[in-house]
Amino acid sequence: MKKVFCVGELLIDFVAENQGNDLSKATLFTKKAGGAPANVACAISKLGGKGVFIGAVGNDPFGTFLLDVIRQEGVDISLVQISKTFTTLAFVSLAEDGERDFVFSRGADKELVYDPSHRKDFHGNILHLGAATALLGGDLEMAYGKYLFDALTKDMFISFDPNFRGDLWKENEDKFIKKCMPFIEKSHLCKFSLEEAQLLSGKEDMDQACNFLHDVGTKIIAITLGKEGTLLSVGSNRQLIPSVKVTPVDTTGAGDAFIGCLLKQIADLDHFHSLDEDMDILSEMVSKANRAGAITTTNYGAIPSLPSKSELEL
């Protein structure tokens, strides 16, 4: 089984209780562990895979809490760096339909320093790059690009999720798009929401969006469409893979559960070099990943709601 190295942020989600429509109406918050790449590492580990997290947290009680949480889920935290900067925080409010309103207070995640010694463990494994805060500057952005280069030289399977957060890129969407392109070009697999696929391609039509993104370079595209399922695109082959019906209470972490489950299945393969040539296998993998994402929406908080292997096989 291959290891999956997940690079990016690990942060505190302060989730509003007595949910209102937006943060302006929230008065009481509960502390949760979050951060898209860390969620993905936990999703992989909870399914029996080998999730490794590469990121930075502060030398403070919140950083200690976060590392305890993902360690308990089985994530390898040996590559985590401890920063003098305070741990990154996010404040999240949930509307009645489970959609989120959130604001970041950025801290230690941006302090991740590239460590070339990790390359010795990369060969033949998987690199997942979750970009929620990674393209906002700081040492993290520099490390992000260098780990991509290392992955290319070490025969890794590369996965990219742009994790677009509108509040972080107000009036700077063009910069976000430009920064994402090298990762879309070099990744074997890209996971997008519909909004991300349309934003990054400049195309409203999904077929046109897929064509554009394939032309940039990625071989496998998964566009998650919520309750409608996932559009799987490999070259000119397109297939809408249905999801399962659930009553969502919190969509936080659903996309991370999806990509985590998909990467865990890829990690189980003997080799991945011809994966983009077998639509049937990919369709089965995406169907299972859809179930993982759906299950995650039925409870509050990303990491506690991620399914175990036994839950996913029910």
C-alpha cells in the first residue's frame, strides 16, 4: 500500500452553534479540527490507508489539540513543523441547508518550510496538494511548488484540489487562476467543485470546462456536484457517477472525504501509470468515493464525520 503525503493547512474550525444564515448571527462556537489537506489525510487513515500530513501548526494549545486529533485518526504527523506563529483559525457558520459561511484568521500554516529530506520517502507514492491557503504566499507557497517538483522527479501520483475560498481571493480571482495552472498541468488527478471548474476554465458548460482543463494537462478530472454525484472525465470520455441519497446537516469535509477515499483506492493499486486508460475501474472508485462524501454530510464537523472502512462498506 502506497503512502499519501498531504501538503497544506491544519487549522481550528470554530463552528457556530444554533446555526444562523451567516456569521453575523452566530454567538456561540465549538472548536473543531479542520483544514482540507489534513481532512484528506484523516479520511485516508480512517479507511485503513497510510495518510501522512505535511504542514505547520503553532506552538500553542490549539496546535497541540490539532496534532492530537489527527494522530488519533492514524495520520503520520512526523513531518509536521511547529511554528512560533499562532495556529491558523477559521470561523464557520452553517445555514439550514448545510452550506457554510466562514472567515479565516491566518497563522502558522503559512510558515511551512520546504524540507528536501522528505524526497527519500516520496518515490512511487502519492502526493496530494490541497490549495485552500497554500497559494496565498508565505513559506508554504514556496514549499508547495518544490514538493510538486520533487513528486515529478520521484515518480509519484499527483493529486490537486484547488479548494477555492472566495473570501480569501476577493478581487484576486485572476491571480488564483494563474497560480493553479502549473498544478493542473502536472497533476494526474484534479478534483474540482462545479464553481472551481467553471472559474479555472472560464467555461460555464461542463464539457467545455473539462476540455480546457485536460488541455492544460491533467489526465483525470472529478467534478463533484453534491447530491447530483460526480462528473468523471478522462480525455473525451465523460460519465456522471450518481451519489447516494442522504439528508445533509453539514457539508464541511464532504469533498475531502471524497478525494481521500479516491486516493486511498489508488494507493491500493499495484501501479497507477495506466489508470487513466480504464474508465470502468475509475467509475467504481468514484462511486465509492461519492458514498464517503455523502456519509460525511450526515454529521457535524469534518473529521468526526469521515467514514470508517466498515461504515463505507455497509
